Amino acid sequence: NYRIPGTDKILEKGAEVFIPVFALQRDEKYYKNPNKFDPDRFNEENSATQTQTNRPYYSFGDGPRNCIGVRLGKLQVKVGLIMMMQQFRYELANEQERTRQMEFEPRSFLLSPRGGIKLRIFKR
């Protein structure tokens, strides 16, 4: 467990922590005029003494300036899934899995089944 300094908040061991990247990159504590487009704030002269701690910047986030490779990555995943579906047949691992009501993991950021989904995979 970890107590956040200066607060009475305790993070339990194993808890997931999500960092609000959008808010960090637009915080006046770190950037003067944070909502203004200013490429010079990242030039060599202005970056000499800056680190991720005193000037957080995460360039591969979401939105209009996200990673230029994200579309290619999504396309590759789709093609990979199609190829896997063409070459293999998938079944739930046991009868109990087929009949039980799906339960979702409450501590997951994304919607995911509790305990995962166990599959048997057969070559077509």
C-alpha cells in the first residue's frame, strides 16, 4: 500500500492508476500558455533543463496529434484477426463456460470478462 504524500489517500497494492495525460500537458504549473500551439517550447534551448517530471509530455496520445502509426497498427491487428479466423476454429473451453452468465471485471479500465475467456483452438 502507498499513501499519497500530503493527503489521506491510500493506494492499495495492485490497484490500477490512470494518469490524466491531457490534463498534465495543459497544466499551467508545467507550461506557460498551455493551450497555445508553440513548437518552440520543445526546441533544444528550451528543453535543456526539462525532464518528464518538470515538463510532462506524452506525444503518442489520442486526438488530432496522436501517433501517426496508429491507423497502420489498427489495420495490422484487423488483418491478423482475419487471418487467424480463416486458419483456426475457436470454441469455449468447457460446457460450464457456455452456459454461465458473463461477469465483468469491476476493476478493469476497459470492459473485460472476469477471469478471462478460455478457448480451445483447432486448425481448420
